[in-house]
Amino acid sequence: VKRRGLARLFSEDDLKNHPAEPISLIHICGQKDTVVKFQGVQTPKALLKSVPDCIQMFVKSNGCATAGKQTRDGPHGVVRTLYSGGRAGTEVELVVVGTGAHEWPTERHGLSASEALWQFFSTHPKGAH
């Protein structure tokens, strides 16, 4: 597993043994990220899956509905997709900032990542199921 900044790139092997129980997950990314490419990339050593493909690994692992509920917010192209119905009430949320790059989204991007994370984890506390 490789680490880059605040993000961690996962593989399917990471989900074979971990986590031991379902866990809710939120992923916030910029559609114009040139470091962790939204559509994935083939490198000389590996295929890095697209963000939607990686999210589907967690959706499947948690037993959520594979078709998420999508909402669009504002002129910055913020698209939220929520996958519900997972084991133990877990959910997986993908938040894509259409104008965002490899950066921490703030209000100028149409989304405060800090606020979005706070809202998500305050309603999805680990061990509350």
C-alpha cells in the first residue's frame, strides 16, 4: 500500500482481511486531481483503479446497495453519491468536487471538506451499531 499526503491508495487485498466489521466510509476527491487520477491510471508496475471502482470495493465489502443516491450541489459541480443499506447500518459516501484538484476542498470549491467529514462521522460513529 502506498501513501501520498493525506490519502492512502487501497487495493482489493486490503479488504480481504480488514476491516473485521463493516465500517462507514466517506471519500472526498477533486475530479481534476492530477496526482490521484479520478479515472485511474496504468503505471509500469500496476493498474491504479478509478475512484468509482475503489468506492465500489467498499460498497461491496459493507453490503451496501450498489446503486447510490446522487445529489448535485451548486456551480462548482459537487456531486455526492450515498450508498446505503450496508451491514450494521453502514454507508459509503463519495463526494466529487468537479472543480477540485489534489487539494483540501474549502468553501471556495463549493464544499468544506472539514464540515463534510464532521457531519458524516458525527452521524456514523464507529461502534455505534
